[in-house]
Amino acid sequence: MRIEATLWIVVFILAALAFIFPKTRAFSLSAIAVAIVAVVVIVVFAKRGEPVALVTAAPTVAEKKPVDFERFHIEKLDKADPEAKNRIRVAEIRFDQIHAEPGAERGSIGTIVARLYNDSATYTLTDYGYDLVVQDCIRAVCTTIFDQHGQSAVSVPPNQARDVQIAIRDENARDLQPIKILGTANVLLTPAATRAQLASRP
């Protein structure tokens, strides 16, 4: 406040005069006291005129992260059988006959269907990791409109194949908009990880 600052300046000036001129010290000290009282009164009235702002702490909303059951399952398997993920090399499994199945809405994709081959001669494939990319090809130009990475359980004996289905999903969003194809769908599905156990003999 300007008036308050001015009064404080006057107080300092009167204090300096009281020490410089001893004859007027009594008058200067009285004036200082009056100035200080005036400052206090101004501050009190100013505080009364100000609206009281209630500061309320905003409640902290803890973000609930979805539980990744798939990762929890994989970690549990790794602890139970650490060597399972090294028995079959990723190069020994492959996808073929890959195509998209329509979803509930017209022009959308619901699932990806493929045949999974296990080229290992010794081990049964029990889990596979995958990288999925869906492209929409319009006039020979293909644009990626969806990608997904995951792991699924399966049972494919050595040198055999099984048909698998991969659901289109998004773990980070509850309300996922359907994946719609305006042109032609191009699905890229590649293996990313394996888990295996020794094949049981009859």
C-alpha cells in the first residue's frame, strides 16, 4: 500500500532526526509513535476489507492403473520355469494364412485369425508373443491404423500347427473405437517371443 509505505518512510526520517537533533528528540519520538499507530490502523482496516479466501486442498485422485494380468502371468511362469523362454527360438515359429475377421460394426475388424507353426523338432510351444500391425491400403498407399503387442497361451506340438485368434484390444482405454477399414486391410503378424516345454511322448 502506498500510504503505509509513506508512513514507514516518515518513521525512518523522524528516527534519523531524533538522533541528529537531540533538542527535538521528544517531538520526533512522539511523531514516530503516532506514525506507527497509523500504520497499524491502516493495516487492520485493510485486512478487514479483504475477502477471506478459503484455501481448500483439492483431493488427490489416485489414478487407478489397470492390472496387467498378462504380464503377471508371464512373470509367474518365468519364476516357475526360467528356461522355458529359451527352448524354442523365435525363428522356429511362424504365422501363415493371416486374415482379419469382421467386427460388430460394418467395415470394422474384430479379430485376427492365423495359423501358427511350430518348427521345433523337440519342444511343444506353450506360449507365443506377437507384434500385430493393421494397415489400411487405399490406392496402393498403406497406412498403419493400429498396432498391438501381446502374448497368448497355446499348445502346438513339435512340427505341427494350430489356428489361433487374436482379439483387437487396447489395454489403456476402456471405450475403444472400432478399427475400421476404408480400403483394403493389410495385416502384419510376426512372432516376438516363445515359451516351450519338452514334448510328451505317448
